Amino acid sequence: MSREHAMTGWRVGRLAAPPEIIASARLHVARTITHVPTVNHRAALAAMADTGTLLRDRGWSSSADLAAWLLDTAHLAVVPGEAFNAPERIRMCFAVDDATLITAAERLRTALGPTEHEPAVQQLEEAR
């Protein structure tokens, strides 16, 4: 998930393999890694949704177009996914205080309006 969905450090991954390989992987993970918070799982599921639809529906040809629009419209600085080989994604930094993060989330929601990802946003808010 870290490269594909710009979730570096979230400790979330996925595995598609025969049942015996999955069983072995579960044993390994259970003994070597602490838990992954529920909110990280929910964010990973939301990240796997088709964000390319949002780009196309809004008339942007790339995440660089979206990044420029967010900067101009919502005063939010994000990194286009093209920089990380994830062209239909954007990368955001969450290493800020809670008040700044809440303001940024409100600006993002206001700028983009309702999206198909609204249920995931609501789940994240409930988990908070």
C-alpha cells in the first residue's frame, strides 16, 4: 500500500496467494508486527477506490491538475501522484497539529463537495 497508494509508514499491506501461503504469512505477521490501527485499515480501503473517476468527472487530466486546483481554490498544498508513480493519486502530509488537520479536511471537503468516498469519510470520523 505504501507506494501504490502513498501510504508510507501506515503498516498496511495486502496479499493475494494460495491459502497455505496466506496461513504462513498470518503466523509470521502475528509474531513480528504489532497491531495496525482500525483507522489505517479503513483509510487503506478508501485509498483503493477509483480516484481516477474523480479526476475525469471534474475535468482534470492528471493529479498535477488537481493539486494546482486545490492550491488555488482551497489553499491546500498536496503532492501530485505522478511524483510517486501513482498518477491518479495525491499525497498529503498529516504531520500537523489537530486544528490544522481539521481545517485542511474541511477545506478539502468544501472544495470537492460530496463524493462517492463520503461513507469512508464518515467511518473515519466515527472512529475518531
